Amino acid sequence: MDCEELRSWVDRLERGAVDPSELVITNRVSKKREDYTQSTRSVAALERAADLGLARAPGQSVSYVVVDDAKQSRERVLLASEELNEYDTGFYRELLVRAAASVLSPLGWRESDIEQFLSSHDELSLKSFF
């Protein structure tokens, strides 16, 4: 099985070579911001939108880029309409691996297999410098 395309995207992500506008996530809002009880990425985006006077009503969409998924505040995302100059590499890498696993699982590849494939590439790349 050749995962070179996945490897190429992971490499681009980790080098910061992906335009953040290519990483925009769009979610449809199902309720008012204040009715959400959990601090999700979408809620962070709704809070950010409200701060900027761009409130979203149920049924509308909110688009954002994850910039620091470890945070639980509105600082974890930037809206697609804001100046996008960063992204959370680990978050998007995990999304890539999960997406690849969902496609490759019928062939017996699991997330752990994909991670092992990617880490073996990292080791080979590092060894080439010595």
C-alpha cells in the first residue's frame, strides 16, 4: 500500500506550507450560542463571531480554522473571515490520519498502522541527515 499522498500532506502541514484558507471547517449552527453547554470548536467560533458583531442564528453556518485546539476559549479558532496566518498542525494532522484510516480500514489499515508508517518515514528522513 502506498501512502505517499498522505505523507506529502502531513509533511506540508508540519512545514507550515498549507494555506490556512484550505483548512476552513464549516459547521451548521443548530441552536443559539447561549444554549450550548459544551465548549466545542463551533461554540468558540460562535463566540468569536458574536464578538465581531457577526452573530449566527440556528440554521446558519459558521466557518473557522483551528489555531490552538488545546484552548477551550474562543482563542482556539479564527473565523474564515479573519486574517488567517496560522493553524494547529497537530489537530489537522490528526484529522488527516483519521480520514485516511476511514478510507483504508477495509484494507486492514488502522490509525495505528498509518501512524507507524508516518513515523517510520520521519525516522528515515532524520537518518538521511547523518
